[in-house]
Amino acid sequence: MRPPWRNLPPTPREELPWTSRLANGVAIAYAELGQGPPLLLLHGGYANGDYWGLQARALSRRHRVIVIDTRGHGRSDADETPFSYDLFASDVLGLVDLLGIRTFSVAGWSDGGIVALCVALREPDRVTCIFALGVNASPAGLIDAGGRSPVFEAYRLRTSEEYAALSVTGIPFEDFRRRMHQLGDGQPDWIPPDLARISARTVVAIGDHDEVIRRQHAGMMARAMPDARLLVLPATSHFALIQAPALVTAAILDLLDGR
């Protein structure tokens, strides 16, 4: 039997109430459920909001959960504007403004975690808590050739199929992939003084077998932020979100509860 960090579990297929609104110039898809303090859930690159399906229902018992499909991903549209984390952050802020949300917490996985940090850098007084899973602050935090593992290859194939099934952009997947490669070329590029500007209570989480993020880099990020801690998730990889969904849910609730 393969260890859990070498498996890519199925994408969750929870029935979420998807809709969309025009935010920052494009139709951004989102699903909203539950009541309570607002919590945004942001997915990783190439993926879609379904990857948060196993956490969304559980978290919505105590929070107003908004699952967002990133521009050009899943059910969200895109225009010709080059992808950037700052652009994705603008989309998030545009959507929460439309929803009448002033302050909120954010949980982001991989690219979604980077977007969460970007939002906090832009609007520090609006973000109360951040759960950032599998994130890097600069290309120096990436493991060379880490994305060539069998799990990542399976993920690439799966997300190309999901893109074909869900996308409303009319952009061929190869063009979408090219734009994503350009996104990752030198972005993000933060140094510790940048991260020190993030005042929100933060957990920087990483799987103990993450294929692409250096654990010491994650530790540096946690140390650089004034109210952050590092959390290493056992027996998981970059895909801890679906490898250990209950563990991730519990960690997010601990953060939101101030534990």
C-alpha cells in the first residue's frame, strides 16, 4: 500500500450552490453557505472550488463560508488581462465588496494561500485570520523539479479534464496553462519585511512530505509575520487539502477559535 502522501484522492463532489457576479470586470463564480463570521476559501492553481468541498460544509456550521473559483479557473470567466496574484486579490476584494463583507478570514491552499496573503498585504485592516497551506513567498521557496512527482502528474491530468468540463472562458487549456506558467515566473517575490506587514493571526501550514515547498521556507514565512505560527501536517503532501480533509478542517477551526 502506498503511503497517503503519495495518493491523490478524488476531487470532492459536494453539491455547492454555485452562482457568479461581475467583479473587477469578469464573472467570478462563488458558492455561499452557512451563517456567522465570513470565511473565504481559495483553491490552488489549475484547480477549482470543488477541492474545498469536504471542508466547506463542516466550516459552514459556524461560519458564513464563501468558496471562490479563481479568475479563469473552474466556473469563473477571464479576459485578456495577464494573470497575477495581485489581479486575483483584486477579484476577491471586488467580490466581497459586492457581498457587503467588510472584514473576513481567509483559508487558501497553494496559489489560493498566496492570494490570501496578497489580500492581507493590500487591505490589512480587513483580514482577521489567514490559513495558508502549501505557500511560498518567493521562487526561492520551491523545491527544484518538485512538480514532476507522480502525484503532480496525476493532478495535472485531472485538472485538465476538470477545466474542459467546467470552464466558461472559451480559452483553450494550453493557452490557460501558458498564462499560469507566466504567473509563476517570479511571482510572488516577497521578503521578510513584506511579510511583517501582515498583522492578521496566521497559520502557515505545510504537509510533512510537500513535494514543492521547502519546509524551512515555510518556517521563515511564519517567523516573519508578527502573529503567525508554522503547522506541519503529518503524512501529507502538497495535496493535504484532500489527503487529510478532517485534519485541515480542525486546524482552520483552531485558528478561527484562537487556539
